[in-house]
Amino acid sequence: MSTKDIVTAYFEAWTTGDIPTALKYVAPDVVVVGPAGRLDGADAFAQFCGNFAARLTGIRLLRLLADDEGAVLFYETATDASASALAAEYLTVKDGVITEARYAFDRLPFAQLAQG
Amino acid sequence: MSTKDIVTAYFEAWTTGDIPTALKYVAPDVVVVGPAGRLDGADAFAQFCGNFAARLTGIRLLRLLADDEGAVLFYETATDASASALAAEYLTVKDGVITEARYAFDRLPFAQLAQG
């Protein structure tokens, strides 16, 4: 599989809540960096993406650019907290799996919803 | 100039606060979409990027991927609100200028700082 195919399969899996399939494309010792900081390992990855997927009500991939070393994805999400929010991922791929995953998104709508 | 060169020049300009130079690479009727919604036109772009640049204390470009239609950039910022935060841009380039610019970043640290 090409880097683009790996990343596409991972993205389609997690954004539909199919975390077990997403995990097929993720290294056991994956490094995850999100707005709240760094997490280590596939279990932490599964929890991070699972939590986000559970709140998704819609997603639209705007751009995916890949090369041999990885990919950047940019997309629009709809969640329980916001009808439209932009988000992005920067993924490093080595030996057919994602070894590092970085996420940029806005936590403010989630914080505002939690505050009521 | 290639799309990559245009985007690189724009990015280096705005992230160092040189908005006039950044504007050379931006269409007069640019569409800007950020976490707070859509803005239209180069003046709105200048204000948006100027405000962000004024708060930057450091920036590290992690990835820039481009093709003929545009580019995605993924980077780490340091600001008055957060020592380390991930952010991304998705830029559409036509006829040598940026016609659409979308930004994904976390507003929460800024909101928390404003609340004191």
C-alpha cells in the first residue's frame, strides 16, 4: 500500500468509528500529539480517536497530500459542539504504519458546551 | 514561482509579522476561514494574520506539502497563551496568488488567558 492508501484507510476507519480497523494502520508505539499534549501507544491512540469519533456527526475531507514520509489531511467536522469546524492531521508513516500522529483542532466549542 | 514557493514566501512573511509582503501572495478577494468563521478580502486577511502574528513568540514548520492546486502546512506555535500548540493551513493557489485560506488551531488557550 502507498502512504496515501494507508492514510486514507486509517482516516476512513476512525472517522466512521471503526477504531479496530484504524489500528491496523497504526504502530504499537505510536506517538500522538493533540491540543492537550502528548500520548503514547496504540491504546492511547484508540481512546483519543474513539472519543473524537463518538462526537462526530459529519466529516468532509477537504485535502489530503502525501509523500513517501507521510501525509497532511485537512477537513471540516460537524460535532455535537459545533456545526462546522476545521481540523487537520499530520501523520508520519514508516514501514507501512503510522508512527506519529499530530492533530490540530479547536477545543473551544467543546469547552463551551461542557460549561453549559 | 511554483505553488510551493508562493506558499513558503507567504508563510515566512506573515509568521514574522510582515503582512505587507504576505499580501503580495494573496488575492484581493481572498476567502479566509478560521475557527470563528468566514472572512472576505485581503483587508480581513491582513487583520486576521496580523492579530495572530502579534501573539507569536515562536514557530516551527513541521510539514509543507504542495501540488499545482495549493498546499497544506502543519506547524507548531508558541504564543503568549501557550508554549506549544499545533496549527495547520490549507491554501488554494490560482494564477500565482492564494485565493482561499483555511486555518485550524485551538482557541482554548487564548480564551483561558482572556478569562484570567
